[in-house]
Amino acid sequence: MTPAGSLLSATDLRKSYGSTPALDGASFSVHPGEIVAVMGPSGSGKSTLLHCLAGIVAPDAGTITYDGRDLTSLTDAERSALRRGEFGFVFQFGQLVPELTCVENVALPLRLNGVKRKDAERRARARLEQLEVDDVAGKRPGEVSGGQGQRVAVARSLVTDPRVLFADEPTGALDSLNGERVMELLTDAAREARAAVVLVTHEARVAAWSDREVVVRDGRSRDMEFTR
Amino acid sequence: MSIGHTLLGLLEAGPRHGYDLKRTFDETFGHDKPLHYGQVYSTMSRLLKNGLVEVDGVESGGGPERKRYAITEAGVTDVQRWLATPEKPEPYLQSTLYTKVVLALLTHRDAAEILDAQRAEHLRMMRMLTDRKRKGDLADQLICDHALFHLEADLRWLELTAARLDRLAREVRPA
């Protein structure tokens, strides 16, 4: 069963690595344009939940439904196409290709989808501008600050106009001020695009940018909306 | 927050009527908790009695008399002393939350449930402050940040306590 109107939902997910259970009956749902924070202690299973939801890791049991389709029944190629076309990703570290300039990095997902260079770079520049880092377009990742690099990564995650943005500790490597600016720009851009956001974080101040939080403990999830 | 000291500080900028003081206080500090008129007038009469303010003039129009207050030298010294004295950090073990958790354990209630409910409430407040900060000016941002960092510290304590409930239960329950 999927919660009414949800874009992406999962029910009773189970996943073990060897004999270690990472998910033990976790459920989740996010609606279009909604930002949901996934919180929990280290090793609680929150990143595994994100990887299952994004189709990167297949769960051992449970169902995942994206836009009415059963994600677990798709072929690898179909899941890859979905990740390239409809999902965006931001991680904590090492996402940008060091040999490419920032604008080429942002344009990369579009180029992989067959968009011509000129058009891809035009769209990439618009995203860089939205994230207030258009001044570093021609620089390589090694030549920009951590905060600028992360904004470039956010620009890249949004350049394909994804319907779901997966962000795993997106500010984990930044100081408070830069982290906050990244969250502000990320959530503004996502809300404007009506993209759903799955935001994994262990920081409450980052989670405070979300609409709702789900806490994962020992592989089980709890929607905090219903605890009050 | 000391309302007396705050009103005194506002008077340092120049003499004001009680009504003006209330309005300025509410606009600057009282977003969530505006002052009652009664609080303003009782505080002003206490400050007057202690020689920290004086009546600078009285206007009598059609309505009741309106006193205009000015800060005295003793008042300025008092504000200075208050500003220069650090606030006493609140000892956590005396907090209501700790009491609730221990009471829950002693009465064999679900302490984790209490912590989760508190956690949800804290995050709700943090969301509200984040939203206010997002829409506000720099002063709003600084005020909200201070509250956010404190709430975050509380939240960390809630998480740590949740992880240590079994041990706490063993320690507080009679053998």
C-alpha cells in the first residue's frame, strides 16, 4: 500500500549485509515538492534506506513504488535510466570530476542524456547562477572553496530537473555558515522546481530545513509526524 | 530575560512613554511573547522607586495622564553591570526534561516515548525558527540562530539520553 498522493514510497524494507541487518522493516514516503529529513544515529540504516529508495541497492524484501511503478521489478537498465533522468544526487564528498571545469561538471548529466554541449552548458550556467556560483563556472573543482564546490554539486544535481533529489549529508563537510547557505539555496531551488527531497542528515539544524522528519533506529523507521 | 533591565536599556536611547516602551520591546524582543501593559507599568514603578528612572514629564490630554520616563545615572550603571555579567548556565540535571524521564522510568512508563515526543516538538520549533530566519533580516537571523543552537544542544541531549535509557533505568530504579 502506498500513502495517498506520494511520489516515492517504500514499505517494510529489509536489507542485510552478510549477517548484519541494515534495514529491518523500514517504511517511507515523500510527496511531490516535499522535503523529508531522514535522521538517525550512525549505522542506523539511514544511508541504506536512501540507497534502496534511489534504486542503487536492491532490498532483500519489501516494496518501493515510484510514480506508480514498482521499482524493485525494474531491470538494471531501467533503474539506471530512472536515476539519470528523474533522480538527482548530492553527497558529502568527492562528487565533481576534477579534470572538468565547474560548468562542464554541471552540464555532465545532460551530456550523458544526449543533450548537445551548447544547450547543456547554457542550462548548467543558469543553475550555477541560481546557486550563486556562476563566477566559478570556468574553474576546476580544485580551484574553488568547499562551499562553492558543494553549491556546484547541488547545481549539477538539479540540472536535469529531477523529480526526486537525494541528498546524503549534503553539508557534512562544510562549516555552519556555508552549510546553511547551501541548505537555503538547495531547498529554495527544490521548492521552486517542485522536486521531492530525501535529505539524510544527523544534524538537527539541517533537518530543520525539511517539512517532516523520519527517524531510523536499528533499521526501523519512525515518522515523527505521528508521535505528537 | 530581565524585563526591567531590557526596558532600562531601551530608555538609554531617550525618554519614552510606557506605551512606546511596550511597543519597542514587542517589536525588538517580544515576537513570541508580547509584554502586558500591567507588566510595563509595574516594572516602571519599581524602577522609579529604586531611583533607576525618573519622570521626565506628564501629559494630560483627554484620556488618562501619560508619564514620560527617563533613565537616571544609577539606571545606566545598572544596565552596564547587567550587560557585563555573564548569565548563569542552566544546569541540565535540574531541568524538567530530566525529571520527566526519571519519573517515567521510576513509574515504569515508556521514557523513550517521552523523549521522542519532545524531540518532535523541538524539531517543530527549529523548523519554525528556520523559516522565520529565512524570511527575516539579519537581526532576526541572529536571534533565531541563538535559539536554534540551544535547541540543537537539547536535541543532542535527548538523543544521547534515549541511547542510555536502559542504563539510567538500572541506576534510578530501586533494586
